[in-house]
Amino acid sequence: MDWKPHITVATIVEDNGRFLMVEEHKGGRVVLNQPAGHLDPDETLIDAVVRETLEETGWDVEPTSVVGIYLYTAPSNGVTYQRICFTAKPIRHHPDYQLDDGIVGAKWLTREELIEQRGNWRSELIIRCIDDYLDGKHFGLELIRPSL
């Protein structure tokens, strides 16, 4: 068996108790997720966070810390993802930005509003990352080392 985990990044952007979330089409329904996506070839993790957040929300962000590194095997397809979750501060919104295919839009939700929509989560990683963030798990960006 040729097992290859997928490397992904996710971004927690919080503003006054609300989190920037993405509504996207997945498996024939609309689900909620943090701005997130796959690392592209020859891209740094920091660059991927900035790119994915812009492509999915229309927001420029500045990454500020690492929340955690998570392994998740999706029950729907058995694929294992390694997610590196970052925090970022919102810098500038581009309301007319053409969002990625499959993205319905971005919305700001409180943790409580997210809990009320649990049936619409893309995965349990959403609340795990937010709870780790709220618990103060913030590691410096120097944790992310450049390639040799």
C-alpha cells in the first residue's frame, strides 16, 4: 500500500469573539470549515495560509502563531490529513474577490453559533482547533522552519 498523508493548512481568524469561517460545497451539501487547503508544491506553510485564506474568504491576513499540528483520517474516504493550524489577524477585506470554486462564501460566527451548526461541520477538527486556540495554545511562528 502506498500511504501518503495530505499536508493541509488551516487558519483561525478571530475578531471580537467571532471566527472567520467558510461555507463550501462538499459531498453534495454545504459545510463549514476554517479557511483551509492543501500545501502547493514549492510553497511554504506560511504562504499557503495567506493564499488559502484569501482564496476562500477574500481576506488578506497576517499569520501570528501556530495552534497545533493534527492528524485526521476522514471517515468518508479514508484519507489521512496532516493539518497545521495557524492563527492570523485580519488585515484587509476584498469584497469583490473571486473566491475559489466550491466556496459559497465566508461568514463570521461565534463558538456558540458553530456548536449550533455541528451537523454542517466539514470535520471535528473545526472545534478542536478553535478550542485549542481559546485554551491559549499559541506557538511562535519560529516553530515553522524553512526548507534546507
